[in-house]
Amino acid sequence: MRLPRTLILGGGLFAVFLAAALVSFLWTPFDVEILNIPSKLQKPNAVFWLGSDHLGRDILSMLMVGARTSIAVAIVAVGIGIGLGLPLGLWAAANHGSWLDEVIMRGNDLVFAFPSLVIAILITAVFGPSALNAIIAIGIFNIPVFARISRGAALSIWTLDYILAARVAGKNAVRISVEHILPNIANLLIVQGTIQFSLGILAEAALSYVGLGAQPPTPSWGRMLADSQTMISFAPHLALFPGLAIVFTVLGLNLMGDGLRDILDPKIRRSRR
Amino acid sequence: MSLLSVKNLNLSIHGVPILKGLDFEVQPGEVFGIVGESGSGKSMTALAAMGLLPEGAVASGTAHLEGIDLLSTPEAQMCGLRGNRIAMIFQEPMTALNPVKTIGDQVAETLVIHGRASKAEALKIAREKLDRVGLPAARFPLDRYPHELSGGQRQRVVIAQAIALRPQLLIADEPTTALDVTTQAQILKLLKSLVNEEGMALILITHDLAVVSDIADHVAVMKLGEIVETGTTVDIFRNMQHPYTKQLFAASSHVPERVADAKDAPILEVVNAVRTYAMPREKLFRKPPRFKAVNDVSFTLFQGENLGLVGESGCGKSTLTRAILGLDALDSGQIRLFGQSVTPAMPNTLRAGVQVVFQDPYGSFNPRWKVERLVAEPFHLMVEKPADSRARVAEALDSVGMKPADMGKYIHEFSGGQRQRIAIARALILRPDLIVLDEAVSALDVSIRAQILDLLADLSDRLNLSYLFISHDLSVVRAITDRVLVMKAGQIVESGDTEDVFTNPQHAYTRELLAATPRLPDNAVA
């Protein structure tokens, strides 16, 4: 099977950042926690490939470690979303039309009704800024996304004859959800997962931009942007590189989501032919 | 001069030949029937004439509509012809109409698009056409939406749409396949009268020989992209030449051989069963009214008996089936299987005594499971999965004429008929006493249907099975059942030995059903 071009491009972009994050565990060009004032604010050169900031830290090293933070936050946030949203969605679908379905879905609507970033700021402001609280704040808003999408997809599968056949075989709703529904909606979840992943990275950057994400000295892309703000007139590279990192990761993930949908969604696959 | 003249039409899609050298002519004002099974290319023939071929299709040859070659006409001019001089009626009235537009707008649309009328005039003509197809203004104002209409009424709207500009040629692709028999009879009558009174020609594409024999003037029988036999309907049915035509004819009226050996031991007893559904609330704080889907139904099914349950869509047969399978509870009354009460909470051992085969061979299986796991699914009802599960799956597959090697395949690798065999294997695996066949052969081609009926008859004799055979197709029910129940609006209006009911129906509804069923000519010779 030929892979769609969007998947190759998007996957490639994301792989670069993932690799950077993984490599940063073993090696970075410089140690990001050591300040080196004499070599501050250098333009990109042979020693500091992407230049250095006002405290003399190497931008490339900070980006690599920052990628680690971004990806970790996004993975856990998507994990929370799937881990809680998917069972809720399946549960609602299995009890379609009952009060339980209503409670779950109206609860979802309630969460959806709040502007997610504002609430995330509230949560981190109340419980103190940290990477962990950022993860929880972003993760909570992923729950209704996955609950809705899994309920919708599950409902259309519940009407099929093989579900009736499974019920005739004495299987209960939990078993049917796990054995029959889940494998048939997995493709949707994977696609939505990549999209939410990119949104998670954006949200993490936004939170750390306002100082509510990962705390210093841990580098993060959002705070690198915030720090560079006052120096943008004489050191534009400080803002440029973290900005590009965010743009390309999010772009990569979105392209990857599109490409995955092309492969995994049989309806679209047929119409493309 | 003929209206449509197709000469040496060849068609291939992505290099795969679909149609091979078709020649036929349609005269003005006649009904031309194209009969064939799935994959015979009958729908592609229609799409080729409409210029609506799918991507990757390459057609050669000619198809002249009064001097215009439809195959070489560019798309821009085809748009002027479609709906104007040729129109098409599709199989599925549920999806052929746009759900968010009113029926008046949809019929008027054709007129406006072709610039034949202003919006106001078009709506006036739409009104006339809807009256013409039997949807009077009093009950069906133009601002109705498709979801407010039944399947047969929707199909009438589709027909009104097709005849809005009085095309010379109407192509109907399986126009009644999705409809009930009584509705089918009405739609066929309407089509026939349109041809007679408006002078249109009609190409009727169908899999049903009986429908064609009823209304077509000429018939072409297609097989694997070729016309194997063509002629006037009378000639063809009197004197079939091609072996395939004979085979189709034999399969259409096939009666499997079997021994009726019902014992006097009841397996399933349904006593005064009632099942209601809540209807939409009329007032906010008043209890919603309830609709009686199954209204006081009682019957008994004996061991070894094949019992038919006949009724049209909405008569409550599906609701009753679900109650018998122990999936839904009854509001009142009782269902007893081997004397034990059937409820959604019944024990697995009792549940194992009744299995089911559904209509749709495509929706009956989880596409991500292999056949072995699919067929073995009912083992869930046993306390523990038997150690010889694999051997028993192989045995079940063998008994329905499939190979044990098929266990390792996914369901999409099988045809509709094969899938239905696998569905029967799944129903057989626990060796139940009763199998509910819910329209189990309705979606199959006639020749495949004949094979499955033979298989069912053979299994019932060999394994001493009882069947509850639920169907809207009277000829099939007549072929395979000993006793039949006729259901209408939640009630059983007639019951008795199959032959008695069919030859001497007592209830008006049964007579109506029998009269509506298309029949092959009695004097036909295979």
C-alpha cells in the first residue's frame, strides 16, 4: 500500500522532534542548567548552532530539552483524555437513551462550555504552576473530546447485526464494547489522538508562556518565547527558533493525523480511489 | 425507429472487463426488462447510458438516443440530457432524496436546473407531478420533508422527480427491491401506467424474473456482463433457450426437498405477548403515548417444525424476534422455551437453545475478526470454551459447505452467499434446537438463495432443527415452511398450514399480500 504524502511529511517532521527529545536524555550540546554569561546573546555560529540566550544558554540544547517537556505533557494529557473519555463514551453508547447517557453527555457539554485555556490558567493559578498541574488541566479538556467521538462512533456500530449476534451469544455490554466496538472505532481514536496531541503541545506552550507551565530551570518552548519577548528587536533568533519548533511540531502532527485518516478511514479511502 | 439503440457496448473498469459486446434496442413506449444477478453488469449498463460511470471506467461502442451517441457526448451536454430526456430512478428511496429539502423543492429542482420554468411555475408543475404519482395535495403538501414519508411514498417522489420533464426514457434500477410486496405492486402499477399514458420508454433493471414477467414487453437476461438471451417477454418465458435463463427460472421457483416431521412436543410457546414503545411526547408533562409493536401475539412452535412468520415492514416481526431471542423484555405475556421463561436475564444454558441468522450478510460479522473466532462466538454461552473448539468450528463450517481452511480468513474475503453460510455455521455451533431465520435469504441472489434454502432444508432434516422463518417474501416462505403465521400491525391475523393459507387465504390482508406478490407465468417452460 502506498502511504499518503501527508503522512510521510507529517510523520517525518514529528519524528525529528521526537528524536531530539529522546537524544536530549543522553546528550545535549551544552548543559541547559549552567549559565554562561560571557557568551550571552550570540548569533547562530559554529559553537552555538542556533545561538545563545541572555544567560548564555545554548538555544539548541534548550529546544531539545523543551521538546521533552512538550511531548511528555501532550502524551499524558492525551492519555488522560483517552483513558477517561473513551470508557465514558463507550458506557454512554451502551446505555443509549438512558439517564446515564444523558448525565455523561451533559457533563461533557458542561466541560466543553468552559474556555479550556482560561480554566487551565485558573487550575494552575490555584494549585500552583507546575508541569504536572498543566498536564492535568490540559488532560481534563481532552476527556469530553474523546467521550463524544467514541460515543458517536460506537452508536453507529451498536445498530449492526453482529452486535445482536454477540448479544444472542450472551455477551454483556462491557464485553461487547471491548471485543466488538473498540477495535472498530480505534482508527477514529488514533486520528483524533494525533490532533489532540498537537493541541496539547500548543496548550502547554501557551501555559508556560504565561509562566504557568514547567518551572525554571526546566526549559520549555513557551517560556523561551516569553523570555525573548523584550529582546526581540536585537536578538530575533531567540524568538524565531522556539516559534518554529512549535509551528513545525503542530504542523507535523496535523499532517500526520490527515494522513492516518486517509489510511484508516475506509470511507475516505474508497472515495479517493 | 428505436428510441435507444445500444451497439457493441464494452466497458472495463481499471482494466477489468465489466460489459462485453452488449446489443439491445428500446422502442418508444415500451418496458424493457434487464434481468440478472449481482455482478451481471445490469446497473453498469444503466450508468453507461446515463453517462454516470465511475472513475476508471472506459466504455466503447455506441448508445444512440435518437441519433445522439450518449457515450461520446461531453459531460456538459450530458447534463442537459439527464433529467430532461433520460431520467433515472434508484433502488434506495431512503437515500435518493435529500433529507433537508422539501419534496416540492426536490421535484421542482429538475425543472429549474434545465431552465424550463421559473421557481413558481416549477412548484406548480411539481404539484401536478406529485398528484400524478399518487401523492395528493391534501395529504402531501409540497413542504413535506422526506422523513415524513414512508418508503413507498418516497419512491413516488423519486418517480415524480424523474418524470418532471417528461423524459423519453426512464431507467429504473431495482426500483422496488427495498419495498414491501404490496407497495411494490403499487409502484409497478404506477410505472406501467406512466409508460402507457405518457408514452415514455422504461428500462426496468431487476433481479426478479417475476417482476419482469409481469410488466415488461421485452426482456434481456444478463450474466457476467453479457446478454445471454433476449426477446419478447412472452417468447422468453414460453421458450427459454439459454441454460442460464432456465437456471434462473428454476432457482426463482425453487422448492427444496425436505421431510416434514414435526413432533407433538412444543419447543417455543408465545403466550399473549405484548411489547410497546414510547412515542414522542405530545405535551411536556404528560406521559408519552405508547405504540403497541406486538399486540397480544400467541403461537406455539413444535419440535422439528418449520414455522413461517410473514409480514411487511413495521408489522412488529422484528420486535417479536428480539423478544424471542431474549434481547428485549415483554410488557406483558410470556415466552417459554422448553417450558422455561425467556427474558433478557435468562440463563446462558437456555439461551444456547436458540440461535439466529440475520438478513444482511455484510453487517452480521465483525470485520476485524477471523472466521474461526466469529463462528466460535456462541461458545461464550458455555461455562468454559470447549477444548475441541477448533474442531467443532471446522465441523460447523463443513456442514454448511465451507472449507475448514476458511477459518483463517477475514469476512471481507467472502461473497454474500458464503457469508450467509458462515452465519448459519455460527448459529449451528452450539447445536441448538431452534434457529430464528430473520429474512435470512432476502438479500441473496436467486440462485444463491436456492442453494441456501436447500442447505437449510437439509440441515433441518439431518439435525432435527426447528426454524422460525421470518420473511416478507411469500414464495420463499411457501417453499420452506410447514405452517405459517401472517402478521399485521402487531397482531397475527391468520395462521395455518402453509399450503392451506396460500391456496385458500381467509383474511383480507393475506389475500392482499398474495395478490401483490409478483408471479411467474404459469405456462412458462424451462
